Amino acid sequence: MPFPATTRVGAVSQPESYVDRLRALVGHDPIFMPSAGCAVLDQDGAGATRVLLQQRGEPGGPWGLPGGALELGETVAEAAVRETREETGLVVEPHGLLGVFSGARSHTYPNGDVVQAVVTMFVARVVSGTLAADGGETRALGWFALDGLPEPLFGPHVTMVETLVAGDRGVWD
């Protein structure tokens, strides 16, 4: 059975994402989800390192790193940059690998979708853009000192954030 290619939104056909097309076939069953994102860093006026976090638009509003699923034909770096731009309004440049996080446990999203994500997380810097929450996937955005992170953190990102705060790079699990 082929993937559905589009979905109708109002009177306009919109291409569905790879995950949407896959979900049309498997429903909420567990899937692997190749994903990518960025730990965007900068320095405050005193030279202390800060990380950009997004308050996610799901129940409980947990905070996490920007990122999301790869689309077919996209590299992990392209997906990380695209997802960061979509969720924050910023164009970023990856300059290092935080790590590859696969975690042995699955995660169930509020809509019932079950995934085991394999996330390639980069360390990045801002190149251009204007910080802006989209009001959907992202409720709010903020720069936080590494020793002053907000709570709650998005469960699947806790290990990534701990790795970042510890100063480790190029890790995998």
C-alpha cells in the first residue's frame, strides 16, 4: 500500500510529512523516529553560556531543545536547522555534535502516538533571524543559564540537557 501523498487543508492540498504518511498506515503503533535538533548556545553580557529552550505546546508545557523528525531526502544537519528555524524563528549554524540519543524507552505523545526516537543533537550558534514562538509547537522561548534551567523539562530531552550542562560532546547511548 503506497503512502498517501497529500492532505486537504481547506481548499488547498498540502504535502503531508513523512511521519503523517507513516501514521496513516500504522496508527499509534510504536515506530522509530529519526530526529534532529540543536542546542543553541550564546553568551550573556557577563560572558556566561546560555541555552535556548522552547516551552512546548503540549499539555504541561515542558521545556526542551528545538528539533523534530527528518523528512525523506533530508540530512540530519538540514533537519536540525529547519526544525530550529520553524520552532524559534532563528537560522542557526551547527558547529559540533552534542550526541546521538536513542534511549531504549519509547515515548507516548498526548495524541497517543508511540515512538522510539533516535535523535542527532547538534551544538549550534545563531546566524540570523528573530526569536519568535509559533504559538503551536512552541508556546514560549527563552535563553537560560546552564545552572538555571526551567522546569519541567521534556522527558525525552533530559539526558540531552544533562549532557550539555556537563560539557560533554559527541556522546551516544
